[in-house]
Amino acid sequence: MNNKPRMTRAHYNFLAQFINDYAVDQNLSPGDHITLASLMQRSLKGTNPNFDGMRFLDAALADIIVDPQEVGQ
């Protein structure tokens, strides 16, 4: 039995924006931001056959703060 609710694009957009805003507001490290978004992505699997996990991650990580010293390493 699947106990997951049926989700819509509006739900996914809301959750992705919330994760992104929260990560920025709380000044999460890039690793923590990615972890939070990835955990939610996995939780949302199975809530809608049209769910696009990569698209969700792109939205949830839209404003990820990357340390310039880490780029290119």
C-alpha cells in the first residue's frame, strides 16, 4: 500500500522554493543545501508519475552559495 499523497506541480514548486529560501536564509553550506534538497527529492518519489527529480533539484538549488575557493578544485 502506498501512503504517499498525490502531489502536483504547485506542491513541488512550493517545496523547492521553500528549500532554496531556507538554505539561503540560514546560510547553509553548499553540502547541507544539497543534502536537504536531495532528501526531499527522494521523499517525493512516487507522489506523481510525472515527478521530475532533476528538475526539482535544479529549482531547490537555484541559489546555492558556492565558495569561490571550492570552484575548480
